[in-house]
Amino acid sequence: MKVAVFNTKPYDRRFLTAANTKDGDRHDLHFLEPRLGPDTAQLSGQAEAICAFVNDGLDRSVLRMLKANGVRLVALRCAGFNNVDLMAARDLGIAVARVPAYSPAAVAEHTVALILSLNRKIHRAYARVREGNFALEGLLGFDLKGRCIGIVGTGNIGLSVAGIMAGFGCRVLGFDPHPNPAFAALGARYVGLQELLSQSDIVTLHCPLTPNTHHVINATAIAAMKPGVMLINTGRGALIDTRDVIQGLKSKTIGYLGLDVYEEESELFFENLSGQIIQDDDFARLLTFPNVLITAHQAFFTQEALTAIAETTIRNISQFESAGEAAHPVALEWRG
Ligand code: NAI
């Protein structure tokens, strides 16, 4: 199948080419650098499938343009699909596929890296030691053992975080409208969202972004949290209301913030903007707090995850070509 692969970096091309040629050349992949949006949709050319990433915009108008060009499949090379208008895709008869669980460990381990770094202030200690400042004042941490962690969304990634944190000796609470038996098997306990927020020393978000979870962490939720709570978001930026979180940091209700995702990240992440002036004042404000640690959507970025993403994406396309349905279709009625 001819596939227009949008928004590619050298690593995307490397891993997708390897997966595509593993058992002999399968698909005709056209790698494009631009992000997919209204101004670039025409670049799909003669392709019957397009491959897109988290910050490509697939609203109704873009999908309509793709359809007019002959696109029948949108193969997402990511797990989340909040950037696709699924209703429009269905109306237009465009199938949507994703990579549901390429490496839960990759994201879970990065989540734990943020927790450990924030707690022991590794980001500050690293800079200090390089400057010849060996003072400890300001670097005080706490033992994770015996602390309570609240996991919002206990699917593949949330479950993996639960397992690691149980290993640290944490008490693990979870909230999920679809309880996962494997979670309780770890000795973790399901509670309501309010109880999770009020009991947890660390709150970490692993649910998908849906209308139900948009800004699930807002001023009301923050008010319910323990003073000094650590909040981690490696899910999707819009799970938290950034301005409310900034207020929570200023009032010290939030004692630590670790982010791998940001609501307006599509204007920032995945590019080297080090020589430019950041125009996003909320993001710039977040960077001023000593107790905020931000990574630029890299939680998924391991060799194993990129291999799995590429192989599943190629499988989705192959199966769509041969059987008319991708291996991992995204259904409109997907539980949210
Ligand atoms: P999953 O589908 O295995 O699990 C999601 C869980 O969230 C499900 O158990 C579901 O029932 C639950 N959920 C749905 N609505 C909820 C609600 N209102 N409150 C609490 N829980 C709710 O997904 P997986 O693989 O664990 O990924 C979770 C999210 O992580 C993805 O949707 C994606 O947005 C994000 N992600 C971030 C990455 C990164 O690099 N930062 C990489 C991969 C995923």
C-alpha cells in the first residue's frame, strides 16, 4: 500500500523502514517532515493510507481532504487517539488504527523516573555539583516506602506503574471506571476519585484524554489533594488545567509537578526551539518553579517501544490491505 507518513524524524524513518523491510519490502512508505493539518493534508498525494503521530491534527476538515485524495486508512503510530475526530472518520468511511500497548514499561519507567528525580531533586543536584556546589540544603527528599500513590487509569501503563511502586513499598490506590483484576492482585485498592486525591502523596495520571477526563485535575480536584502532593502527568496534557495547576504550585498545595505532556505541546515539543523566544506564558511560568520537572513527551522513547510501534503500525496497514480491517482498529464507541 502507498502510505504517506507525516511528521517524521530520523528515528521514525529508521524504525519504520526496518519494520517494513523485515520480511521483504511490504509497503511504499513516503516519509514527510511536516505535521499533518489543514495546510499539509494535500501532501498525502496518491496514498491510500496515512500514518500520523500524537501532535498531528485530524479534524473533520483534514479528514475530508484526505478522503478526497483517496485515503482509506489512518494508521496512528501512538496509543492515544484524542487528535482524531472519530465521528468524522466514521462518516467519511476512513478506518482508524492505533498501537494500543507498545511498551507500557517505557512510559511507566519514565513516570517513575520523574517521581524519583522530583523527590530527590536530581535535576537540581546535577546542576549544583557541576558548579562545584556540594551543599545539601534544599535537596531534602522523603522515603517512598510507606507513602501512598494514587493511579488514575489502571490500564496497561497504570498497572505497570502500580507494580513498580508496590515494589518500592508504597500503598497503591487506583481509580478507573473499568477495574482491572490484575491491579487488585498486586495488593492495590480501588477507591473513588475523591478518596484517591485526598489520600495520595503522589497522584499520577494514566487515563486517556476524553471529554470525561478533560481537565480532570482542576482547581476543585487540587483543593481535595493533600498539601504538598506530587502530581505527575505522562498521559495527555489536557488532563490537567495548567492555570489551576500553576495556582496550586503558587499556593504550595502542589509540592512537586512532573510533566511529560502539556496541553499546548503541539506548538513546542519535538522541535529544537532553543534559539527562540517561548511565546506560551503558562509554559514559561511552569519552567520558573524549582519543583517542576518537564520532559518533552519522551516517556515512550525507548528502543523497544519504537520497534513495537513500527511493527504494529506496519501490521495494521498490512492487515487492512489484506482483510479490510486493521489489527488494532479504533472504534467510535471506545470506552472513555
Ligand atoms: P489503556 O487503554 O491500557 O488504559 C487506560 C485506562 O484508563 C483504562 O483502564 C480505562 O478504563 C481508564 N479510564 C478511562 N476513563 C477513565 C476515567 N475517566 N478515569 C480513570 N480512568 C479512566 O491505555 P494505556 O496504554 O495505559 O495508556 C494510557 C494513556 O497514556 C494513553 O491514552 C495515552 O494518552 C498516554 N500515553 C502517553 C505516552 C507518553 O509518551 N507520554 C505514551 C503512551 C501513552
